[in-house]
Amino acid sequence: MAVGDLGKKLRGLLKDVAWILRRARKPDRESYVTIVKLSLLIVFILGAYSLIFSFLGYALTSRPSLLAVPYPENVIIIATVVILIVAALVYLLISTRGIGRGR
């Protein structure tokens, strides 16, 4: 790639960013609160997901522990946890589908 092509692409990118910043408007308070709530919900879900699976990974693979579970049962436990997480996410999607729409 030539230096001239890189310069053109960089100028185009900066031009696009400047256009977006000129066109963007500050959100009203209701939209801002909705975005913050959904962002916190996503962070909480990802944190819970990570915590659950790291705990399950430790509990199911540590042999000296009393929590160590033999092979067929640990697959069932992991599948059950995944199904519960998917069900909770579907419930959240259904219950929050009206957020962001006009009243």
C-alpha cells in the first residue's frame, strides 16, 4: 500500500468522523437513562456469565475437591446452566422490548 493511499484513507476517515460529530445531537435525559440501564444490565449479565462458568470450571475439574463431578454429570450441569442463562436472556429480551419506544 502506498503512502498516498494511506493518506487518502486517513483523510476520508477523519472527514467521516467530523461529519458524525457535526450531525450528532445530545440525547435527552430519558434516552440517556435507558442507555445507561441497558449498558449496566449487559455488564451484569456478562459478569454473572463469567463468574458462573469460572466457578463451574473450577468445581468440575478440581479433583481433590468434594465438588468434583464425574464426566456425564458435569456435562448435564453445564448444559443446565447454559439453558438457564439462555432462558433468562430470552425473558429479558421479551420484558425489555418496549424500552426506547414512544409511550
